[in-house]
Amino acid sequence: MVLGPDAGLPNPVLSAHNAHGDWGPPPGTPTTALCVGEFGADDLRASWSEVTELAPITMPVDDQEVQGHAAIYLCRRPHGTWAQLWPALRHYD
């Protein structure tokens, strides 16, 4: 894993985006997650009880990844384990 304990991060960086989601969910139940992308807070509340937008994502050029409202969200108090949440978190662009 590129971003994880070997890189000095206490927890690995995971993604359910495109083919990364094929690797499957990590074990256990999350406590806190950062969700980065073109989500709405209401969409994330389907999987998390507490969702806070930390910052919008802006690009100096018009980019397909941020045509809508892209942002960084802090998500806490999940509605289940990673295995239960993973299907709803998977997405394709």
C-alpha cells in the first residue's frame, strides 16, 4: 500500500473508487473517515451519522472531477462495518 504505515501514516489510505474498490473493504469497523470527491453531504449520511464538509475542492481549470460540488468531508459514526458500508461507497467515474 502506497499510503499507509510504511509511509508513516497510522492508518492506510483506502479507496472504493473505480477498480480500487475491487480490493474489497478493510477488516473491522471504521471510526472516522475522510471522503474526498463529488459527493453531497446527504449522500454520505446514508453511511455515516456525522458528516462535516471541511473544504471545497477547486481546480484552476474546468475538470470533469470537480464539475459539481467536490469537497473533503469528515465522516464519523458509521452505520456498520466496512464490509457493510463498502457496497454503498463503491463508485465509478
